[in-house]
Amino acid sequence: MAEPTWVEHGVPGRHGEVRVREYAPAGEPLGPRLVWVHGGGWVIGTLDEPEAHAVGMAIAAAGYPVTSVEYGLVPSFPFVGPLRLKPSPFRYPVPQDQVMDAWLYAARTHGGPMWLGGASAGACLAAGVGLRLREGEGPAPLGLAFLYGLFHGVLPEPSVALRRRLFGLSDLRVVQEMVRRAAVNHAGSTELLTNPHVFPGLASLAGLPPVHLLNADRDMLRASAENFAHRLTQAKVPHEGWYLQGTSHGFLARPEQPPFAAGISAMTGWLAGS
């Protein structure tokens, strides 16, 4: 069986060129294009990372074209002590704008139905773009696909079930502080931690297209996705959310392990269903 092909190039954006990698199935596409955004805490991640490249190849091998987006990253931040931010041209709104510009380019160039999705911090960027598309900034996606997504700058309190699942495996206060520091590093100030344009888990979600969420079972960041799903229910947005048992955050970055294939199967199932 012939493998998918891919090409990497720059597309014009409001902050300069945006790098994308476009994957094409070996045969005729079976369904819509997926515009995909990798994670990495807004600090790490490139088009070569497994969460970007391996995902793009696997989705295209299943018959669906993919546009993978590379966005500007901010410098690393201190894990302890004062949170002093290093200068960067890539804090909010730049990465979100870059995903938007890649989406608009894909819509202009390829046309046809498209999905928008992302993992972890990439899900945050994709969800922010989804809300902007809801407001008419561009053509709306058929659906949104979020895997172990982070949608808040301040991690919501975990459910009792999640606390029990992670008992002895994860320190709640440490994880909450790491999320807060990463979010401030991305946004540029603590004042923006409560801004729904930056962190879509705080926004009004009414009017979004169908949302599909797949979460890691043993993942404290799952508290954000669960809160997001609850708000989708309140907003009467069609959605589904489920878990891969025994998995930890970032399973799409480990293509050699079985949860990667399960995640790809979920996404291709969503694309096929549209």
C-alpha cells in the first residue's frame, strides 16, 4: 500500500509566515480535511514532533487529508521561585492568530469540508479559533476534535473520581501551579488568566459545531476537559467525551505504544462520521 505524501511550506499570516505541513492520502480522500495543532505547553513542539508528524501521517494513511500547523513558541519558564518571563514575540494572541491564518489558508486553497483539532495546549489554541470562527471570522468547521485538551489558565478543581484515580500518582498542587505558570507564560500576564479569548474554557460555548473529546485516564489536566465538557452540556452543544483507560497525558506523542493507535482510530471515526 502506498504511503501518504506530504509537503511543508509557508503560508501568509498577519504576523509573518506560518509554517504548515500538508499530508495527502495515497488515493482519493475519504472525507474532510483535518487542520491539526500539536501541543507542548506553548513552549515545545514542531512539525517534526510525533504529536504533529506521526499524527498527520496516520490520519492521511486512513484516507483523510491533514494540514498540520506550526506556531510560535514562548521561552521556557522557571518551575519554582519568582515567575519572571523572558521576552518573546510569540505570546497571545500570536499563536492563536497563526492557527487562524493557517485555517483560512486551507479553506481558500482546498475548500470543501474541514475539521479543526488539537492536543493539550494545541487544543486551547484550536478551541479559541473555533470560537472566533463561530463569530464569523472565517468558514466554520464541521466539527472540533480535542485530545487531552487544556482549556483553562487556572486548572479547575478535579472531580472526586479523578482524585481517586490519581491518588499517589500526582500532586494536585504541583500540577495546578505548573499549569498556571505555563498559562501566564503563554498569555504574558496573570490578568489574562481569566480572559475567555485566551482560555476558551471560560467562554460562552453556545453555537459551536459538534465537539469530540478524548482524554487520558490518568491525567490531572483531564479536569480542564471535564469542565469544558460540562460547559458544552450547559450550552447545548452536541459533544461526546470519553477516556483511554490507563493512559497518561500526551499519548499521541508516543506512536510506538497502543494508545496512539486508539487515538488515531477515534479521530478517523469522527472524520468518517461527518
